[in-house]
Amino acid sequence: MLHWPDSMMSYLTKDNILFSNDAFGQHLASELLYNDLVDQCELFQEALKYYANILTPFSALVDKKIREVLALNVPVDMICPSHGVIWRKDPLQIVTKYAQWASGQAENQITVAYDSMWEGTRHMAEAIVQGISGEDQSVSVKLFNIARSDKNDLITEIFRSKAILIGSPTINNGLLSSVAALLEEIKGLRFKNKKAAAFGCYGWSGESVRIISERLTESGFSLLNAGLKEKWSPGAEAIEHCLRFGQEVASQVKGP
Ligand SMILES: Cc1cc2nc3c(=O)[nH]c(=O)nc-3n(C[C@H](O)[C@H](O)[C@H](O)COP(=O)(O)O)c2cc1C
């Protein structure tokens, strides 16, 4: 089930090659073919992107499968996945990475992702980021406009994060469709051990923050607070609220 019911690994004796099917793959095409010949940052970023976007819901099975394969105690000289470059130099390094990713342990990172019609929610997001960085200089904070970002890159950053903050203004008693689409994707990926909160501007009824909070809860995130909503375009006082909101979030999730 990594990641389809008929996915199977094969092991070739004598040559000691594990044909790992979808596990340990990347969407990386290189005529250089082997892991030791390509750019290492790109390789691991692509391997992580593949894991985050495709294998996250199967993390419990990844863990089980890794234990099963290691228990066979057979020599592995090469891992040939069905996508991307071939692992021939220290091939078990990607197995170690998978064990780490499957454990659900996040990096010291907070991702703030929003969309906005008239920039109000963007100004909120920027002030929240400033509040986080002011409170905790060690945490990596990444800010994304959802509509203008590559969806798979954004999911990868969410995968790395210990907390995410999602922002949308209220539109027709709901969310901007870009934000709703991201939340749908997040729900399907069944992330574990992550914290979250919502924010956004509104004009009169202001449902967006409640809806985002509900969707994040349904998706298994633990909410840090009830969210922050600001009426119309945020002025100095509203920006002050956002800075404080960011500081509070940072202090709630501070730590290694
Ligand atoms: C088409 C449209 C529909 C809207 N519907 C609602 C609504 O149902 N409830 C509400 O509180 N505000 C509504 N608003 C107001 C926006 O939420 C408000 O202008 C907000 O400040 C926009 O934030 P932004 O600058 O991040 O786009 C609507 C605005 C537009 C343009």
C-alpha cells in the first residue's frame, strides 16, 4: 500500500538490488541517473516533496515496511525506485530519512499561508510573521500566498512545520476557493502532531476564521487558539493584534 494496493518491492539476490517501486522515489529526472552524481539539496528536497505529497497518509505503513525490510537482514547495494534517481551511494540513507519522516517529527518551523482579495489578510499575515520572529529568533517562519505558490511546495513546507497558520478573508459567508482547496488537500494527507490556527479579514458576518478552524480540527490539527479576525482593511490597532497573535503562537510552540 505504498502508495497503491498493488505496489510491490522486489529484491534481486546476488546483485543485492532492491526495486522499491514508489517508495524512496522522487519526481526528479536527471541523465546522471545516480544519487551521488546529482545535486544533494535538490535530491533531498524532491524526495521530501514526494514523501510529503504522496506518502504522508501512509506513514504508519512506511514505518512497518521499513522494519520488515530491515529485519530481512539482506545486503542492499542499490535501491532502484520507479521514479527518479537510483540510490547507489549509501543507499540506506534514504531509508533512514523515510523512518524519520514517517515518525511525524516536525522541524522547528512555522508556515503561514493565506490568500487575500484586497491585501488586508496579507497585511495580517505579514504582521503575524513579524510577531513570531520577534518572539522566537530560532524558529524558521515561511510565508506563502496560497494562490501564487506551487501547491506541492507549500504542502512540503507544511509537512516540515510544527505549526501552520492559515488565513482567508470571508467571501460569501465562506472562504476564498484557493484556501478551501488547500484545506481539502491537507485533510486527505492526514498530517500528525501539528498545531494550527486561523486568521482573516471580514466585512460583516466573518465566518472564514471559524470555518478554517473547523476544517483544521477535522484534519487532525490541534488548535492553538480560536483564531484572529479583523474587520475590513487592518489599521494600526489590528496590526498590533496580529503582532501579538504571532508572539503568542511562537511562545506556545517554542522549543526544540
Ligand atoms: C465578493 C465579496 C463577498 C464578500 N462576502 C462577505 C461575507 O459574506 N461576509 C463578510 O463578513 N465579508 C464579506 N466580504 C468582505 C471582505 O471579507 C472584506 O472586504 C475583507 O476586508 C477582505 O479582505 P482582504 O483584503 O484580505 O481581501 C466580501 C467581499 C467581497 C468582495
